[in-house]
Amino acid sequence: MTQPLDPGARRAILAAVDELQAESIALLSRLVRCPSTLGNEASALNEMARIYEGLGLAPQRIPTVPSALEGHPGFSPPLISYEGRDNVVAVFTPRDAKGKSLTLQGHVDVVPEGAADMWETPPYEPSIRDGRMYGRGAGDMKAGIISYVTAFRALKRAGLQPAAQVQMHSVIEEECTGNGALAAMLALPPTDAVIIPEPGPGLPAVYSAEVGVVWAWVTVSGRPAHVRDMQAGLNAIEAAATIAGYFKEYEARMNRAENIHASFHGVNHPVNVNLGTIEGGEWNSSVPTRARIGLRVGVMMGNSAAAVKADIEKLVAAAGADEKLRGAKIKLEFKGFMAEPCVFDMQAPIVRMAKRHFTDVSGGALRDYPSAGLTDGRHFVLHQGVPVACFGPDAENIHGIDESVGLQSMHDITRTIALTMAEWCGVEKAS
């Protein structure tokens, strides 16, 4: 049973967060300048190591080792090598552990910026306009990471520190496998609760459920020919488009009311199939030999990643029998997400406490948010049975053009995490 936070301590912590606001914005700018797309996360990981050292903590590198993880149900087939991309964690240990332990977790990886010329300002040059910071990863989810770091620093500035172990995880590949989070989670002892400050749907929210995801890659090899003999060839790009079309009926079927879990009632079209990438062809005047498409398929509760994988195999086999694809060679691969759906416990004490503190500091409310996307939170819930409060700053255009985060919202999240950490863990005088 946690003890209510002393009013004097509460005032001191909130004052400290206010004093640190400008510094937190500067830290976020530094982190956004790190172009930490897949395989390029080193600069952001090194920045996090420096930030943890600035908290007086010793950063630890935790490698992601597929051979050690591949037997775990949370593992997803990787896309690239993990060499030089170790996760960074830090662990705070109190003098006298009396409270409940806590993990503060966030991912440093970002999705590609897309067409940089469409951004109003360059994606990795943070720009503040009308109270928002623009830049790739500003919202998803570097602002959340800086919020938990600043929350911890605020306790110290107020002359306090948590009276329980606090782990901080900065991980890779939340956007494609979740293997970084899995590696960090398994390398350290479980804590009593987890806070992940992921952005919500553009308004204050806490994740109540999230779909699973399966990534699939289909390579079609056709019959090349000169364009003047086009009918003698088999166009691999057109064949790939035919295969992608088979997934539309499947998507509609998966979104029928009888296939939607109660957690998503009232949510329009929560199971999405996305044709995310396509590559192929050699020459405008040649019938293309080969094309490769990348698909993202959602997984609803009551279904499983394994079952959806089997569905994808059947769909691709059915498409391969289509008359339009006669003579084509089709290769199906599964790399990237093989992730299960997850329901979060909205009655968990850590969730209720975070909601209460958010209302106190902002005057608003964290609404329950069933997400058609996914987070690293599933690992802690599904594989450790640890409750997760997943809520973060107001972010717009994540994965899109001109991604941004609201700085006042970031400040409110920082204050919420600071008060929640202090009450959950208890406090003692800072060393």
C-alpha cells in the first residue's frame, strides 16, 4: 500500500519540474537532432548514456542477441544485425528500499522521415513554433523519454529520491520488432510497475489495449521482356499488386463486428492491413523481372500472431493460383513484427495513480485509448505480468510529415510522472 505524497514534497517536486522546463526542452532538441532510424540509433543511444550519467547513474549497455531471444514468445524475426546498437539502461538503487519499484521505458528509434522536402523545417533540425517542437521523433517518443528523465531529476532537485529501485530503459526497434525492449526487460529483474510515455491519439490518453502486428514480405519473380513484346512477359509489379489486393477482403473480414474484441468496441476499423513498401523493376521499357512488397497486418485480441501468419500464407498461396500470376515465382518471408495483441489493466494502481496526478496537474483527464498500433508495453504485461501505464505527451503527425509535440503537454506529462514516481516508490532524502 503506497502512502499519500506529503503536500510539502509535492509542492517542491512541482516547483523543481517548473525550474527544469527550459532544460528539458534543450535536452529534447539534442535528442531530436539524432537521426535514429533503423540501424542508425547509436547517436541517440550515446546521448541517453550521457543523460543518465548527468543523473548520477551509471549507464549499462544491453545487447540484443537473437540466439538468446528466439525461443521467447515475445521475439520477432530481426531485419538487420544488432552489432553496435546495444540498448542503454540505468538503475537507481535507494539507501533503504521501502516503496514499490518502477521501470521508466522508452524507445529511441524513429521511422524514416519520408520526403524531407515536404517538411516545413528539416526533420532533424528541431523547430519550435506556436508552443510545439517539430522534428522526426519529437513526439514518438523522444519527448516522453525526456519527460521521465526530467521527472527523476526534479525529485533530486527537490532534495528527494525514490525509496525503491527505478530502472530506466532506452531501447531500439520499438518500430519494427520490439526486440530491444525484450532484451532489456529480460536482462534486469522485474519491477512492480512500468511507465511508458508513448504519445496517444493527439489528446490526453492512456493506452487501454493495443493490436498485435505481423510483418510479411512477398517477392514476385515474373518474366522479363521488351515492352514491344509485353504480352509475352509477366509483369512482376502488376503481379505484386494483385497479391496485395487479396488482403483487402481479408482486412474487411477481420473488421466485422463479430471479430472485434470488446476492448475495441466503438473503434472504427481497428485491424489495418498496410502496403508499406514496394520495390522492383529495372527499366521503364522492360517488363519488370522482380518486385517486393512489405505488408503490415494487424492482429485483434482473440486472434494470435501465429494464426495471422497462417492466414497470410493461405492468402499468398491463393493469390499465387490466380490466372494473372501463372508462371510467377512467389517467395514469402516473415521479418519484423510477430507481435501479440495486449489488453492493459485500467484498474491497476499505477494506472489509477497516474490518471489522478494528471488530472491534478493539468485539469484534464487521461481517457482510455484502445490503439490500432502497438507499443513495447505488451512485453511487460504478457510476459512478466507487470502492470503498465502507457501515456505520453500530445503528439501530431507521428510517422508523417511535420511531426510535432506540444511542449505544455510534455510539461504536464513530466509533472505527472514525477508525482506518480514519488508516490509509487516513496521518497527519501537525496544522497
